[in-house]
Amino acid sequence: LMRDQVGQLVRAGVSAASLNSMNTEEEAAQAWDRLNSGDLRLLFAMGYRYRLHRKDLPGCPDIVFPARRKAILVHGCFWHGHEGCRLFRLPSTRTDYWRDKIARNVERDRATRGALDGLGWRHLTVWECAIRGKGAEDAVRQAADWLSGGRGSAEIRS
């Protein structure tokens, strides 16, 4: 956030915990951008053809492989409540609000996975902590293994 934007948010009564959570979301977006811009090209080079953000599928999966009927969901650890992860910690202020908000996100994720299963799609959940830093290449290799195998749904975490 720009300095004047932070000032506007503080004057509007946005708490420091909210600002910190915005920073977490920004970091998740940066991790996704890194995966999308560089390492995701590895999948294309391996012959996997994909589409981004198919709105006609439940939950608008981040990466979709239509010919294989497989979808990849990239989850930010904070926003999707990645239990046991070093990147997930409830803010110390407005704890009830954040607990409820994240619980709704987790439930929506569960419903999305169930809807994809019901349509005959397999899904891979990739957590933010798995694609941070040098882990992105390893996550792409694991995703390629999942794409080439006949396994059902799976998850990549650090």
C-alpha cells in the first residue's frame, strides 16, 4: 500500500491487524504472480495446456486443464485457514470476526471441492506456503506428477 493510502485507512478506522492481513494478501498475490509468470510456464513446456480462472466451474479454479478434467486451486494460507501453517495466525484484534470469516472461507472451499467432484473434476489444492520462495519449482513438479497420474484429488503443502 502507498503511504497516503495507509494514512487514509488509519483515518477511516482500519486497525493495524487489518493492515497486517492486507499485507498477507499482498504477499499471497506476489507468490501467485511468481508461480503464474515463471514456473507455470514449465507446465506448458511439458505439454500441459491450461486455462486460468474458468468462471463456469464451481469456485472459479485458478488453473484448469480441460482435456484432463483437472483443476488447481491456489489458496492463501491466511484467507483459507491453513491450520498448522506458519503463515496462518488469527489477528489479535476482532478475533471473533476473523474466526467466522475464515470458517466461512473454509466451508466455501469444502463446497467447491464437493461440487467439482460432483461434476467429475479432480482438483489439486496448492497452499501459498508451498509456492513461496524456492518451493515454487518443487510445487510445479508435484503438480506435473499429479497431472500425469490417475490419482484423485490431492494437496501440496510445505
